[in-house]
Amino acid sequence: MMTVGDVVEALNGELVCGADQLDRTVNGFAASDLLSDVLAVDQDDFALLTGLTNAQVVRTADITGACCIVIVRNKQPQQPASALAQAMGIPIILCPYSMFEACSRLSHFTESKDDTASRAANPSGTRTDVPDQSARGNDD
């Protein structure tokens, strides 16, 4: 599980608005500068990574159920976009990385969190993905 706060951390991001949403769950991410592609995303509570900075990206995030907007490449959101996101309760995160690098970092962050959760659930390190052979009889 990843949160908006985790996205900020993973991307060395700067939160523009939405500090009250840092604990919100992020179920995945989508990256595009084409809003028509974003409209085709069939997932709720995803992080939207984009280089777009206008109010239309905020409206698109709202329509599609994105839980936050990550603006890549050190771009600054236009003032109407920031105001609209604040009013709609959609966090905007500024990110210094390219879209590719941001996606890579989120992917690695997610994998490391999943690995940590797996180790916490199975501290002995025994494999849980193979059937237990100890209950089987001797076939010899």
C-alpha cells in the first residue's frame, strides 16, 4: 500500500496543496501529457504524473478519480490550477524528475514497500508460495 505522503517521499517532491490528504491511499499511477489518455484510465485513487500545469489537468484528475497530481520536470502549476486543486481537495506534488524517472522511482518504491510488508508478514523467511510437503506420505 502506498499513500500520497509516500509519493511525495519517493519523488523528493514538494507539496503545493492537499496536506490533509497525505494519508490517502494510492492504488497505482498513470503518466501522460495527453488528457485523452488519462480519461481512459480505469482505476480509482491513482497518482497522475504529467507535465501539464493548467486547470484542465485538475478537472481531468477529478473526473477520473485520481487521488493526486504529480507535476514532473520542475514545472510550476498555473495559479488557477493550484486554486482549483485546493478547492477540490486534490493534492499537487511538484517533482524534479522527468516523467520516466518519476515512474521508475515510484515503481521501485512500491516494490520495496511490498518486500518490506512481505518480510514483516513472514519474519522467518520461509517460502509461502510452495505447498507444504511435510504432510505427504512416503511414496517409496
